[in-house]
Amino acid sequence: MKIVSILIQILGLCAISFAGNVLASALNIGIPGSILGILLLLVVIEQKWLPLEKIELGANFLIAEMLLFFIPSAIGVIQFQDVLKNDWAQLLFVIGASICLVVVFVGIVTEFIIRFRESRNAS
């Protein structure tokens, strides 16, 4: 029965992702459908229209199996060994700079959310 619950929850997550893709196509604003789908999921959970428990098993399963989603990318990187050999320093710089930007951005957003929740709880 747990497998059926996981499959239904994954189908629900896929439906939300599909809705994000449809929304991206309809609005044509340059934001990918996957991002709109995640934002849609955030809104649905935050508004408590969909309890977290209704998708938790499926989401945890997908996170646990995330490595499988990266295997095609790793194989793709192996095909471009000559590019890696020639441009490794530039690639390393871009990867490092990207990581730094992500860390800073996540820190700023986290601080904003914490302050927002504290101000909302104080009033």
C-alpha cells in the first residue's frame, strides 16, 4: 500500500510540474515551467490547500533517488573530456563563483524569511 501512496504522490507532483509548464507556455514570460511549478507547489503548500503529508512520501522518495537523475549528466560530461582538459581552470572558476553566489543568495533569502516570520509572529 505504501508503494501505491508513493506513486500517487509522485503523480501529484508531476501534475503540479505539468501545470507549471502549461502556465509557462501560456504566459510566455521567459520563466521555465519547472520554476513556475515549484512556485505553484510552494503557494499550494503555504496556503494549506495541500497538506505537506499528502506529498511527503513521494517527495522523500524522489529526493532519495536523486542520484539516478544525475547519471545522464555525468555521462554527458565524460563525452567532453577534451573540453575539460583544455578549459578546466575557467570551468572551475565558473563553478566556484556559482557556488558562492548561490550560498550568498540562499543566506539573504533565509534571513529575509526568518525576519518576515518573526515580524508576523510578533504582531
